Amino acid sequence: MNIAAVAVVVPAHNEAEHIVACVRSIRAAADHVGPLPVHTVVVADACTDTTAALAAREGAHTVSIDRRNVGAARGVGVLHALALLGSTPGIWLAMTDADSTVPAHWLTRQIAWARRGHDAVLGTIRLAPASQGACRYARSEHDAAYYRTRPAAEDDTAWEHPHVHGANMGVSATAYRHAGGFAPFTTGEDHDLVARLTRTGHRIARTDDHPVHTVGRLRGRAPAGLADLLRSLYPPARTYALTAPSDPVEEQFPVRTPATGA
């Protein structure tokens, strides 16, 4: 696929604490794919804080909606990005989350997969280091399950992981439209899109070569998301720690082990 332009879509709900780092990391990744134009669209969904203003100050296009629905936010963001780019052929859509930071080679690697004929790229995540108690234990348990299918260190086989994350994925605009785009689901919209991409015969790469760092939290914003998973991994006898306001977080997207289909 010949890539002529890139759009990065970021849904956000009250992420003033993290949005600046997120947009700056995207800008750094964009610098590595110049002269390709890269447009970042932040969708401030039901925000009551300064998320939108901070994102705009960092150079992102911003759209405000009041849906409280991550699938709808991603869909609105893609529509806005495509409107910005007009009839430009060869558009690549990259997705991440407002509480995440992408590596400098994030877009470089996605575009390389696209140029090799892939319609979508599914990346991995790394949970931010947890500083205390409940979240540290849950992070350890999560990682043990998350990497279960990864080859041993001495095996140089590439890890075609089973995970799907809205925080780290890319798809060609053509394939996105063909599959029907994001459904307005409050959670699991990423898995749903990938399932439809698979059913419609699109070529999907699963790679661990450009992991995104996402904050791991025990109190999330979306039902059945990563926060719920992390909370479920912590022993009930110590649930007093789950309400600690200083615990780190990640909120929106489910990380499932191979037994549950990623």
C-alpha cells in the first residue's frame, strides 16, 4: 500500500493529566515519518476538564462530543480525520488512547507493515510501573498472563500475539470503510472492528515491535475494561487498597488472555 497521509485518532474522557504527554509522543513519532503529513485528532468525549484545550495547545485537532462512549468517540475521530484529508488516497489511520504514550518508531513500523501489504496492524501494550500495593500485584499477575504465548528469550521467532488494543492499532482507511468502521460500543469496539476485518479477508499483522506504554489503573472509566481485569487479579482479602486514589491507572480497553480470545 502506498501511504500518502496519516491520521492519529485519540478518544479522551477527562484526561487532562495525561493528554499532553500523549500528544507530544505522537508528534515525536510523526517526526520520524516526515515528509508524510500526520494529523492528530483528539475527541474530547463528555469532558469536564481541560483535556480539549491542552490537546489543542499541543497542536492536535480537537472535536468535542457528549456520548461517554469510546466506540462512538473513535468513529467520530476517524470521520473528522477523513474530512480533514479530503480525497487524499492512501490514508493510514493509527489509534491510541489519551492515557498512553507511543514510541518514536510507532508510525514508522505501522507504515512499514502497510507497505508490505497489510491492511491493519495490531500492537501490544506495556503497563506503566506501579508504585504500590494492589496495582503492583495486579500488574505482575497481568503480565504473567499477557506474555504467556511469547517465545522464550533464546527463540528469535517473532511473537504473533493474540491481543487487540485500541491503544495500539492501525488500519488503512480503505479497509476501515470496507469493514464498516467502529461500532458505538462502550467497550470492545476494537475487538469488534478486528473481527469484521478478519471476516472480510483483510490482512492483519500482529506484532510486538512497537509497544505503547499505557497507565495501569484499578479504577477505570469503561465497563469490562483493563481496570476491571486488573482489579480481578488482586486478592479479595486486600481490596481495601483498590480505592487508593494514588494508584496508577488504565481504563478503557480489555486485555484478554489467549483462553478468552485476546
